[in-house]
Amino acid sequence: MSKSPTPMEIISLRESAQLTQTEAATLVCSALRTWQHWEGGTRKMHPGLWELFQIKANQIIDIKFI
């Protein structure tokens, strides 16, 4: 079973994909403020959204760094 990511895991993956917070939030159909709460640690990201973000961010990383 998946677990919620830590704020540092979220930030690290977003930065690795060279995404702004707005772009990252858009990828998972979230509001910017919600994304900021996840990165700030005041709310936990749902494991399913984390999995979705990992898939999409890694696709972006693969495309950017080929």
C-alpha cells in the first residue's frame, strides 16, 4: 500500500521535473494553494495523487533529459 509523501519528496520530484508549483498542481488537477499546503507540510497528499504525480513527473523528466 502506498503512503503519503513527505514535503521534501514532493519538492524534490517537482524540482527534478523543473516544474513550478502551479504546473505541478495542474498535472494532478489541484489548486495551487492545495499544492502549497502539501509542500508546506500542513496537509498530506493522498497516496493516489502522489502516484499520479510520480508517473507524470517522471514522464516529463524522461522527455526533457533524452
